[in-house]
Amino acid sequence: MSQSKEMTKIAVAALSDKKAEDVRVIDIREISTIADFFIIANGTNANQLLAMRDAVDEELYKAGYQTKQVEGNQSSTWILMDYNDIIVHIFSKEDRLFYDLERMWTDGKQIDIKDL
């Protein structure tokens, strides 16, 4: 399994543990050099978004992966976590609908998370 797929699997599991809603994975390897995979999920409130962020960071850190950059704080409704090979987007439901990253990245390949 490639490193980026392993990272994606860990991040998706961490998000699921925190009851993230509508977790999607988009394979962007063939259309962009910024990362291999986008992971997009949303939560229902600010505390859940932070818990999702912390869970992803902790599980990837335990596996030996360190974040390059995190954008977003306690009051953010969009948290972006950049791990070079994967980028995790954690949204409030409203912001996810507004920014609609899935539509912007339709050239990417949607990955069924069961296939990870």
C-alpha cells in the first residue's frame, strides 16, 4: 500500500471515530501535484470540528506522519490539514455546501472509503 493511501486510511478512520459526516476521498494524483488525495468531511458544531482535527493529527502522528501546515482555529468553520501527500478538509455543514470542493475537483476520482 502506498504511503498516501495508508495516510488516507488512517485519517478516514480517525474522522469516522469522531462521527464525521459524509466523509469523501478524492484521488487527485492524475490532475494535480499538490497532493495525492483530498479527504473532505463535515461536522455539526465547532467542538466536533476540533475533535475531528485533533483525532486526525494524533492518529497520523502516532503512525509517524507529521503535518506540514494546519489552517483554522477554535472558531473556524473550515480546517485544512496539509500532510503533503494528503490534504484533509474539515467543514461545518454550511461551509461545505458553500465551497463545494467536490464540484471544483470533479476531474478527480471519487474513492469509495470501503475500498481503502
